[in-house]
Amino acid sequence: MTATTPIAAPGSAIGRVSGPSLWARLSQGSTVPILLVLAVIFVIWYAFTIYLNARWQFQVFDRAGAEFTAWEFIVGTMSQDRPVLPAPHQVAVELWNTIVGQNITSRRSLVYHAWITLSATLLGFLMGTLLGMGLAVLIVHNRATDRSLMPWIIASQTVPILAIAPMVVVVLASIGMTGLVPKALISTYLSFFPVVVGMVKGLRSPEFLQLDLLRTYSASRWQAFWKLRFPSSLPYLFTSMKVGVAASLVGAIVGELPTGAAGGLGARLLAGSYYGQTVQIWSALFMAAALSATLILLVGLVQRIVLARMGGQP
């Protein structure tokens, strides 16, 4: 007699195939590592908040002449009005109050200041990208330009932006140009360099055999540029644009510092440093970081769409 294998009824424990648990699925991805890193950052942040604010808190209790417990001391270091290092929850409350709790047209709103900085960032990024692409095309197609211009482009980035920004603002103000344009030009100065380097690398990425094949078809330099060089440079271009848009935001913020502008994240940072409002400084920094991350994600989204429509790998 041969033994027969019993057939499990539908829904029975034997018939069900147990899949990986929720924790196993999360562990295989990037969710758990990211959460662990964030948890470590918050623990370190809170620890330094207690350490850096402890001196002032000791003085507060000494002047009051009151006894205190360890818990009261810890709570006190995390609830100071002008702490040396604000606690994460203080920054979160400030972000909520200045983003959600204020009208976006109010000067107390971070959205209002972020929009002023964003307008200069986008204008500077646009000018820097166009300038960088134009210089890259000249460098690749003209050997004299490559030898004469490229060293100066590299040398231009050795000058600290903090030294250039005040001069740009003062010179342009003397001829009546204030507001958006000076900040945009400073953003252009920082954003064009990565675009030049990336675009030159991309335009030179086609192999010699590919270029030789186009010559056999009697393709002109213009046709070789549009049919081969430019499509090959797009991955390099978008990668450099991600760096350029972040640098453009930095340039816009730096450009707002020497002007004493009435609006912008740079003006928000400057006002916070004048009056010792460290919570305001940190909230503006977080807003700038969120703005930079959003711009980089948007450039990445455009990259995926463009490369997918061209049939390439996004």
C-alpha cells in the first residue's frame, strides 16, 4: 500500500503559507535603519541640550534659592526661552507656530520668508544652469576656450562666498539694483560651477567609436551634438543640477545676510542672532533644509521623467 498525503482544507493551518512578518519586511528595506539613525540623533541632541543649557539652569536655581530634583533640572534645561541649544520639541513647536499658526503674508511666517528666499534661489539656479551649460558647450567644442577658461572657472570657486557677497551687494546697490537681483547673482555664482563640470564630463562621455560612426554618416558637429553628445550628457547634467540647486539656496541665504533684508531665511537667521533667539535660528535652518531637500527631489523627478521619455535608464 502506498501512503497518501493528506490534502489540507482551505483556510486550515496546514494549507496556509506563512509569509514574512511585518518587522522582517521593514528590516529588509530602509525604514528601520533610517528610524534607528533618527533615534540616535534625537538622543544625542537631547543629551547635548541638557549639557549645554545646564550652566544657565544652575544659575537660575541658585538665584531662586530653591531646591530642585534631577527631573526638574532636566525639564528646566529643555524649556529655556533663549537656550544655547534648543531641544527638538522646542524647534518643532516654533516650526508649527510660524508655519501653521501664522498667515503666510505675515512677516512672522516662515512660509513668507521661505518664498522670498526661494524666488532668489530659482532665479539664480536658472541663470547658473544656463550659464554653466553654455560654458560647457564652448569648452568642449573649442580647445582654446578649454585651456583658457576652465582654469579660471575652477579658480573662481576658491574665493569664499562670504567675501564676495557683500561686494556684490554694495556694487549693485550703488547703481540702483537691490532686492532680488543681487541675491540671484550670488546664487548664480555658486550654482554654475557644478553644472559646468558635470556638463563637460557628460558631453565628453561618448566613446570615440560612436563619434567616428557619426563622421562616417557625414554628420555635422551640430548634429553630433544633438544626436549624441547632449543625450549622453543628461544624466551628468541632472546630477550636477541637484548639487547646483542646493548651492543656489545657500547663495540666496548668504546674499540676504549683508543686506539686512526685511525678508528671507537669511534675514530670519540674522534677526535671531541679533536678539539671541536660538529657537528662531534653528527653525529657519530646518526650513532651509526642507526647502533644499524639496528642490533636489523635484530635480530628481524631472530627471526620471526626461530620461524615461528618452528611453534611457532613470
